[in-house]
Amino acid sequence: MQRAPIKIGVMGSASTSLAAESWNRVSDLAERLGKKIAAAACVLITGELDGIPGRVVEAHGQHGGLSVGVSPAHSASEHAACYTAPPCPSTVVIYSGFGFKGRNVIAVRSSDIVILVSGGIGTLNEFTIAYDEGKIIGLLQGTGGVADLVPTILDTLLARSTGAVVIADPDPERLIDRCIATLCERRGE
């Protein structure tokens, strides 16, 4: 029996929360991340808004990847009317109707691995969900925001054991390889 493809959720800063200098610095890393996820034949899951996740979706699609965007809106028309950032170019869009926090739960729970790239308060919410769910969490170091703050947060707070595994690496390709290897080890593959 063939195993379903690995699903990798990429969570990070929307375009409205990134300064131009940050975007320029992180855009290449996001492109490399999308290309690597496609090369590993993994399904990409995002929150269906632009910015870093949108750049990852774009690169992933250019390299033949299948992506699923989970929108906070209940329809395409609500998405266009209520969210100033344009949608990602995802292959499939799920309109959750649950707003940002509900969408975050769906996207994280649907992912086998969660990758954080930069990120603000919304990405912090996605991290805490992933941590509580015991996910394998990859931090793309050097991208700023939550991705760089998580180790300090975990060292500062009395983090309870949930089974979550946090892997930090500044190289997108190596980060994906390490996260997939950890998932396969967890599954006994």
C-alpha cells in the first residue's frame, strides 16, 4: 500500500507585515523552500494569504508541487472582500469560514511538519498550536520574527512536553531534509 505524501505546512509573515528590506532578504529563502518541498514530492499547506507563504507556494507550483491553501474566509468572494492581501496561487483552496485562528488550527493539524519563516503574532499562534499538537516544527533561522524567537521562548517558558520536535536550521534544503528524516524516524520508516 502506497503511503500518502507528506504534508508540510509553511507559516510566516504576510506581505502587510514585512518591510521591503525583510522581504528582499527572505524572498530567496522562501523560493528555495518551495522548490525543495516540491522536489521532495510533499504537499504544501498554507493559510492562503500572500507574503512569505505566497512566495513559497509560487515556487512550489513552478516546480510541479501540489499546494492546499486554507482561507480564513467562508467563500472566494468573502476572501476577496475582507482580506486586503491577495490569495496565494494554491492548487486547491479550502474556505474554512473560521477566521484567522480557526484557519490556523486547520492548517497546522493538517500538516505532518510545520515550517516557520519569519512571522509575527499570527505565526506565533501557529507555533503554539503545532507545539501543543506535538508536531515536527522547522525553524528557518535567520529570517527574523517568530522563527528566530522560538528557541528563546522555549528556554524562557516552562514548556511542557508534548512530543513536539523543534529543528532549527538557516538552510532551507537542509531544514526540509532534517524534518522529513525526523518524521520518517517517528513513523518507523
